[in-house]
Amino acid sequence: MPRLARKFFARDTRLVARELLGQILVHLGHDGVRRSGRIVETEAYVGPDDAASHARSGPDGRARLMWGRAGVAYVYLIYGLHHCFNVVTERDGFPGAVLVRALEPLDDTERANGPALVCRALRIDRGCNAVDLTESVRLFIEDAPRVADTRVRMGPRIGVDYAGDWAVHPWRLWIADSEHVSRRSRTGSGYNPAMLG
DNA sequence: TGCCGGATCCTG
DNA sequence: AGGATCCGGCAA
């Protein structure tokens, strides 16, 4: 199965977040086991002014990878015990990334309906940080059929209430009929992008 | 150098 | 509702 190439990621972050739905995230662990899952929920973090984004700490800060080459993994530790997996987007010099929030489990993978559970299920940790997904043989995203617009929902990002006006942007995207999205996406409302005026 | 708070999850 | 538990950023 072909993997997603750099030009897929080097676009508007919200578009990448939308088109990542349905694609297959694959990690070959140190134990040689292939673990994978279909991406069913994402969030977009875009631009230098997004108050919810780690990119706010600047091009030399914690999330400097977000300012760099699209298609690279940005993995960080949160709350001292969990990992979150992102893919860098946009052109060089403009920060952006998509957080993978939930997977439908495929090969040797346990439930992954939350960003930290995604990393736990696929054994992704900071050893995966800065890996180029377009070149790595152990961490990449396979190109799977595109999900129809009618199945997509969008709503505000989770856990970023501190970000003021930026918290209300509907930059969380998920597959409406998936059993494997996070609790908030399964029970929350959300709306269809096609219904936008 | 010290402190604060977080793109979370689980248990009670 | 609260605890677990580490690290980067910012204030002093």
C-alpha cells in the first residue's frame, strides 16, 4: 500500500486534518510487530497566532518541528505521563500540525479512542519524535480510500479552553459513524462541513 | 533557579 | 472530582 507523500502534508492544516480521516497510521515497533489503525479523529493546530498551539512558543521553542518540514512526526509528553502524536503540515517557516486523536484498531492494536491511547496502542513515544513519515520504514501513513464528506463532522478542539477565541474554532474532525472516536466526539453534537454556508 | 500548568486518562 | 508525574517556559 502506498504511503502519503510530502505534498499531501504540505498544505493547509485543516485540509490535511480532513483528508487524514480514513488513512492508516502504521508503526513497526522495536519488537518487530506491525501495529496500525485507521484515523477516525483529528485536530488542526495552525499558524503562529493559534493560542491553543505549541507553535506559540516560537520557531526555537518546544514545538520548533511545527515550523519545519511537512510530513515529520511531532511527538510530545503531556501531563508527565502520556504521549501525543502529530504530523507537521504547511510550508517551511509557517507552523502547523495535525493531532491524531483516535484510531479504529487494525493490526495488533488495542482501543485508541483518545490521543494518548493512540500512542499507547501503537507504542509511539518520544523516540518517534522528528521521524520523517514520508521516508521512515518504521513509522508512516498509508494512503487509503478517501472518506465521503457526508460522514465527516467538525467541532471545537478538546482541552484548549485556555485559548480564548481560538478554542471555539471547529478544528476537530471525526468520522460520524465510527465507533472508535473519542467520547466527546461520539456523544457531542458537531456539524457537517458540507452544511457550511 | 523555582514554580506553574498542560492538545490526558483512570478511578472513585 | 482528583491524582498521576515530567518538562518547557517564564518570572525572579
